[in-house]
Amino acid sequence: MPKSRDALTEKSPPDLKAAIRDQALALGFDAVGFAPAALSESAREGLAGFLAAGCHGDMGWLADTAARRGDPRTLWPEARSVVVLAANYAPPGDPLALLAAPERGNVSVYARGRDYHDVLKRRLKALGRWMAETLDCEVKVFADTAPVMEKPLAARTGVGWQGKHSNLVSRTFGSWLFLGEVFTSLALPPDAAEADLCGSCRRCLEACPTDAFPGPYRLDARRCISYLTIEHKGHIPEEFRAPLGNRIYGCDDCLAVCPWNKFARRSVEPAFLPRAELTAPRLADLAALDDAAFRKVFAGSPIKRTGRDRFVRNVLIAIGNSGAGELADTARRLLDDPSPLVRAMAIWAFGRLAAAADFAAERADRLPREVDSEVRAEWERPGYLQ
């Protein structure tokens, strides 16, 4: 039988924490932690250094919201405590296995199922509503939709620690946790922070295909495959194209090699399980998607936010890396695509797969009428005819 509002509001703060934790676990969260509504000075300094170095690339919203991101109370002055909630999305198999299938596209584990934002928001709202109604407090909920430094907050609660790859690591769930928060006006005792248990391990740093880590605990997003394939709106620099391999949306390499994953338990949340069309998608099929088909295929998926043009840009890079000559015609068909992003990468893929004479003929036909300067530069790039 649910406890009455009066019975719960009369409890001590530690007992309130226990009640909130029980309710969160009953709603389907896998880990719960409590922190004050404040960030450490080191977290704020880390953010400032990251932005000052330009490591955020063209994610201008990070710089625009830096002041609010560095202090939870600028988001909501009444906040006194933060309840950090985590949901396990550990995959059923080796997340890197598909990298050995160059004619298939590899999608980051987090995006293979339904959009996790929808799942977390629903649960967070249910928990927030329960807290407001039962504990007579004010709440605000966040699920990657506001300038909240989720990982430093989670590290303060004992849910995990920030590993050398800058992501959260858990003793119980490894690197596979989605995070959300409930800010509350309740003053709740904080949990003890988890110790950093990375030790001398450097596997995540050494696994990165594009050397995106200038050092332990430091990330240069401009070199990160997840940033390049998801957030970056422009042409992907040539130096990163070959290292992308067949990674068409995100990258799990630094997460997947973490030794703490041996303790991770496979997620049982149906929404996080891989959709059939993303289990081992054929690059040729993905390259053929127009905007309407892209929206239909990826309805309810986080991939939809990237848009068709950026996604097909990524797919064409994977095609160029495939070594599969039969995919040259797939790239050729996109040489006249309306999107400059797509045309440029179609040139790159076609140039890597087609015979030099075929490439020369296509260039002679299309270069004189190409109006986009960056696409023209791609046609004129040395090396295709060697």
C-alpha cells in the first residue's frame, strides 16, 4: 500500500532519500544518487578550459550556456538537491563486432533502439510528480534537454566516476548508463562520491581511432567521431574520413574497451534493444534514402535529429572505406545530389572505389557546372587519378 503524504513528509531526510530511491527503482531506473545543487570548482574550471581551447567545435550552444551549465542554481535558484537517475543500456553483444563488416553500417549502441530521451523523460516526470505530490516539494526534471553538467553531478553522487575518456563509469554497469536529473527544493543528505577506479589503465585513450584525447580526462570534440558524425554540420575533414571506418553514427570504441564493462548486465529495457533495421544495415540501402524515406525509417530514433544529408554524408564515407568496388555505382548515383554535403562525400567515396578513367570522366562532366566551392575543391583534390 502506498505510504501517505503525511507519513512521508514527517520522515527524516535520510528516510526521504530512501523513499525516493525506492520509487525511482520501482519506475525502472537502475541507479539513483543524491548531490547538492552545486558543482565543484574543478568541474567549472574544466568546462572553461574546454571552451577556451575551442574543443567544443561548432557546438556553440555549449559556450552560450556556459554560465548556467557551471552552476545548477542559475537554472533554478530554488534547487537545493539533485537526484541523479541512471538507466542501463548495456548491449546484448560486442558493440564493436560490426566494425569487421565494412559493407554494413555501425551505429552507436545508444542509438540502435528507440530514442532514450522519451523513455527517461517519461520516468523522470513520473518520479517528479510523485515527489511533488507525496513529499510536498518543488521539482524540475531534466533529461539532456537543458544545460546540466550531468556527468560531474553523477560523479558527486556515487553513481559512478568520470573515466579517462570523460564519460561516466560504474562498478555495476560499466560505461553504459543514460542519465537524467530531478532538481528539488528538498535539502537531502548527499551521497558519498565514488572513487576514481581507472588506475593506470589507458585502454580508452589508446582505442580512439582519431586521437581525440589530448590526455587523460580531456576530450577534443573536434577530433571525436561521435561529434563529427552527429554534431558537426559541415564537411568532415579528410584526415578523419579513413579512421571513421564504417561508423555512420557515433562511436563506442572508448566505452567498449573499458574493463569495468565485464560487470555490466545486459539491459532488459525493450526500448533500448536494437531495432532490426539498425542491427547490421547495408550501406547501399542507407545511401539510397531520400528525406522522406529517412524520416520514415528513423522515426522515434535519435538519428532522425541529424537529418538525412548529414547521415548520408557519413554513409558515403563508410562506403569509401569499404573497399567494395561494387559500391562505386552507389556513390556515383549521389554525385548530383541536391546537398553539397552529400555530393562532396560521394566524390570522395567514388574516387576511392572507381577506376581512374571512370572518375576522370565524371569529373570532366560535373566539375564545370558545380557551384559549391567546397564540392569543387573535392573534385580537384589530388590523388584520385593516381
